[in-house]
Amino acid sequence: MHPFTLTGFADEIALDLEHQISSLKKLNMKFMEIRLVDGKNIIEYSLDEIKSYKKQLDAAGIGVSAFGSPIGKVPVDTPFEEYLKVFRHGLDIAEILETKMIRLFSFYIPKGSNPKDHRDEVIRRMTVFVREAEKRGVVLVHENEADIYGETAECCADLFKAIPSAYFKAAFDPANFVVAGIETYPYAYDLLKNHIAYVHIKDAVVNNGEYEIKPAGEGAGCIPEIFSALKRDGYKGFLSIEPHLHFLYSKMDIFTAYRTALENGESTDTFVADGFNHFKRAYDAVVKILGTL
């Protein structure tokens, strides 16, 4: 037996919430990490619209494990006071969705620059976010991601050391570390294990500078080892399935195609069927590994 709860990005199955919900129910999943609905991140919706989506989720018995926000996925010199309003809107959304976690990032830094040159500004901004979140009882889970300050395990660890808080934790993403050329296990895991409060599950391989997302256990992410380590170390949180199997990550376009079909009133049945098949493939790979624990 394992102590984890499965959740996932159902917008990779379909962009409309109805199909997202029905697909999760086919897999007997009771949670989703909500991100895109009808082609837009939910941070772009009004609070009244979010309340409407929450009613749909409640009626279906689907909870929200985390709000997969794009907060912090902007240049580090983005005017901050206006951007802080967006973040506060995200906190309001999390409250309506009754989730205690918001996924966020630590700002894009200029390509080729030394992260140390931007450290003070990143930490200043992230500290403001964390203090706001503390007031609302919301945990900000930081995802390691390409081209942001927290791309490397070292920079992630630096963030958590600089901003110690029960409301600022790691959303550990093995595939993103693989793409960044970082050993996921034991190196990155051991460096961050005391901060992990959420885990994204996708795997990856890198060949000749190109990378491809794979189901768990089929790449270089050491996911079976990470699952075992999480169990050993007492992690009892969410594993969030993020398939990304229908494209090379650098060439993602299915969301645009799906949204265009929706806007043109065209059938999205093929997108939903393909999305579900990809999601189930990723789901089955995770379940297979969990069965060995």
C-alpha cells in the first residue's frame, strides 16, 4: 500500500470542465489540479465564474488538490504592484475552490544571465507572495521550471532557506529537472525532500538537445526510486499526473488547436478521446509503479 493521493491536470484531456470531470470519474479519481478551462487559465476568470465552476465540481464530487496558477511565470522585471493584484486574485480563487495550495513559479530571468544577479529581487517578490499567503492560510508550492530562478535544485533550496515558512514549499517535478540536466534522485530529491509538499508526475528523456516527455518510469527521472523515497520519508500528499504525452514539450500546440475547435463550434470528440488515452497511459504508468511499493 502507498500513502499518496492521485490527482492530475485534466485539461490535458479536454479544455471544457464537463469532459475533464467525466474523464476523471472514469478513472475513479476524486481530485484535479485545476489549470485551464475553455483555453484560459482560471486566474483569468471572475470570482463569479469561479463559483460557477466550483458548483460543477461539487456536484461531481471532485475536489481541487491545487490551483495550477501561472503566477511567477513572467519576467523578473514585470511591474510588481500591478502583478501583486493578480496574485491576490489567485488567493481569492483558491478560497472559493476550497484548496489550500497554489502552484507558482519564481520569475523568468534573462537568458544567459547568472541567477545570483537576480536573487535579491526574486526573493523580495516571493517574500511578499508568501506573507500574503500566510495571512490566508494558503500554501504556495513552487515548481522547478526551465528559465526561472528556481530552475535548479540549488536555487530552489536557496529560496526555501531565504524564505522559511510553512506556507512556502516545493512542487517537485522530476521531468523538469531532467530537462534542466539535473539528477533527480538522489541529488535533487535529497536537497529538497524536507520542503516537498506536492509532486508533479511526468518523466523525460533528453537526446541531442531535444527532450521528450514520457510516462512515469520510462525516462531518466528515477520516479520509482522517488516514490519509494517519498513513502520512506513520510510523504502523504498528492501525486499530480501531468501527461504531456501528445507533444514534445517545446512544441506544445494541442491546447491552441482544441481551443480553436471550441471557438469555431467544431467537434472536439477526437481531442477528448486522444486526451483521455494519453492521460490514462500516464495514469496506468503511475499506478503500476505504486503497485510495487
